[in-house]
Amino acid sequence: MKSLRERLIQFLYEGATRRSKVLILLGTVFFFIYLSLFIIASLLVDSFLELPKFLSTPLNIFLSVPIVAIGLILNLWATLHFVRAKGTPVRFNPPPKLVTTGPYAYIRHPQATGWFVLFWGLGFLFQSISLVFIFTPLFVLITVLDTRMIEEPELEKRFGEEYVEYKKKVPMFIPRLKVKTQ
């Protein structure tokens, strides 16, 4: 009998290779609801616990704008490379081939990294202590666990040795800083 994890990997694999329009739509809606819940929950926690505003205005705006911009740019850049390869970021409509160009040449999951940065920037923008220090780290943890336990095994199943080799060369979320040695 297959474990829940194995069944989920198989479900995602079948969805990725079948490209059902209903699954693509449901996946997109679910993902944006999921993201929104982190932000809404953090603002509710701040209000319920009567936490003070994190940073003052306009300092919060000065800090948040470049951070949010970096997160959005990284997400858009990664999405553009998926679209060029005839896919979308939705798990049920991925590109039919492994994308290793653009931000994917530096990190395997640039969209996730973009969301991490974006959430952090929104925490500054909304002056939310809980979004910066609780909900963004929680989102990162959940994403890392999902990526390691579900998404990457599904990618290995779909792309085989090509993905295994890619994993060896490219870090998951944070690009390597190349240090030149002589």
C-alpha cells in the first residue's frame, strides 16, 4: 500500500503530465488563497495580540518597496522562463521540459524564493511583526518541506537523471556566491 506522500507525488505527476484545465484552474485558485491566508492570518494575529506596528511610516515604505520589487521581479522572471518553455508555474501545467535558464540557472526554485522575499517585504509594508517573524518563516518552512518531500521527488520521477544532475549543480533556494580562487 502506498503512503500518503507517494500517492500525492503520483497525483502531481499525473496532473503535470495530463495538463487538465480544471486542475490548472483549481491549482491556481488554491495557491493564491493559500498565499492570502498567510497574510490575512498575520494581520489578524497582530490585531488580536495588539502588537505594536513594526517600524514607523515612512521607514516601512522605504524598506518594503525594494524588497517587494525584488520578490516580484524574481517571480516574474521565473514565470517568463516557464511560459517560454510552454508551461506555467501551476503544478498541473509545468513546462514539458526541464527549465534551467534565467533564474533557474542559479536556483532550482526561484519562484518560491521570490515569494519568500515578497512576504518579508509585505511584512515591512504592513508593519506586521507576525508576518516578518512568524508567518514568513512558517511559509518558508512549509515550502521547504513540501519541496523536499513532494515536489522534487515528482520532478525526479518526471525528468529522471536530468533532474538529479541539475540538483547536484544548482542550489535549492539561495544562489551560491562564487568565490574566485587562484
